[in-house]
Amino acid sequence: MPLELVTLPCLADNYAYLIHDPATGATGVVDVPEAAPILAELARREWVLSDILLTHHHDDHIGGVAALRAATGARVWGAAADRHRLPPLDKALGEGDAVPFGSQSAAVLEVPGHTIGHIAFVFAEAGLAFTGDSLMAAGCGRLFEGSPEQMWASLQKLAALPDATRICSGHEYTAANLRFAAAVEPANPAIAARTLRVMKARGEGRPSVPSRLSGERATNPFLRANLPEMKAAVGMSGASGAEVFAALRAQKDRF
Ligand code: ZN
Ligand code: FE
């Protein structure tokens, strides 16, 4: 049975995601930028929050945890590696751990780069991956703590998921990310087509996320760093995927 997924805008450009298992009533939220919109949506749907899943320690992903936990008593799950700078955790997680959720479970992937303790949650049966600020729609998070090699390895892990996986990322950055993608690969028709779809969605006030992994493969420059056409586009034909990724990430920081 599929999980219900709700994409909730929070703060200026963050997203929290509600997941609900209709078979068991289990209800989770991935990242808590602020508590109020999450509590309002839970009340509106009459869902009882059971689990709070955290991708990484940045304030815009955990700012509402204390208030949300106080209001709901939900369990808090987050990376063991960042235990010292996350809100108090009920369960500390590392690579390969499973988070039981209703009739399903989520696998934990360690995806360092944006931060060292960044994790992603993969609900294989439901085809959902919560990637926070690691793999993002048409982009990836800035390297605040990790190296390009670490982020490249993290993205490769996520890229190994099935094509149809829905990528639930932490911010509404897609339009700006696509401008960079188009500057790097101006002849890629999938980028132009996706840009039109994203402009339409944003114009109608709809989120541009989640996205499909297949679409990320076709348009996200940071997933494409190992392709011959991308290496040619950036004039690095002899370089490794990690080297091209590092160059693209540095270029995006200045874009
Ligand atoms: Zn962040
Ligand atoms: Fe963020």
C-alpha cells in the first residue's frame, strides 16, 4: 500500500514532508523547519504524529523539533554522528539502519557533503527518498563541511536507487538550479523542458518537489558529472566524475 505524502512549505523556501501509512495510522514528518504549519496540517487531516525524522543539523531543518515533540510526543530519529548538535534523539542512526514505520520501513543512507552527519531516508516499497540538502531538485547542497569527493560518493549512492524513486528534497531552489544547469549544458533539451514545467508549477503556487530520480539523471548537472557529454561541456574530457563534480560545485558557488 502506498504511503500518503504531503509536501509542506515552511519558512521562506524550506519543505517539511508528512508521510502517512493509512494501513496503520503511522505518521511521520521529515525535517521540522518550524512547528506551526506541521501542527496545522496534522490537525486538518486528523493524523497523529508518531515519528520525527531529521536529515541534518541545520537550524532550518530542526528549528521546530522541540515545539513539535512537546505537542505530539513523537519519537525523534537522527544521525548518531551529529547527536551532539541535533535535538535530543530517541533513536540515533547510521548507514544501513532501518526505521520501522507502520507497515513499511526506511533505510538510512549516510550522505555526507553538505554536512558531515547528513543522512537520507529511503522508503523502498513506497519509492520515496528524503534527501534533505544532499541531492536536491536539479542541484545539490553546498559543501559546508564535507569534501567534493564525499558529496560525489553520496550522490552516487542516491543515484543507484530505482529510476522511479521520488526525491523529496529540502528547499524550493529548483528554478535557480535549472538556470545553472542550462548555463552548463545549453543544448540539453530535458533541462529546457523541465524549466517550463517548474515555471508553470511555481506560477500556480505549487512546489516543484518531489522530483523523479529519472528526471534528475537527465537534468541535474551534479548527477551527470561522470557522463562524457558533461565532461565535454565543461572542457574536462579526461577527468574523473569526482573531479568534474568538484569543478561544477565550485562554479555553482560563484554562479
Ligand atoms: Zn542545510
Ligand atoms: Fe537547508
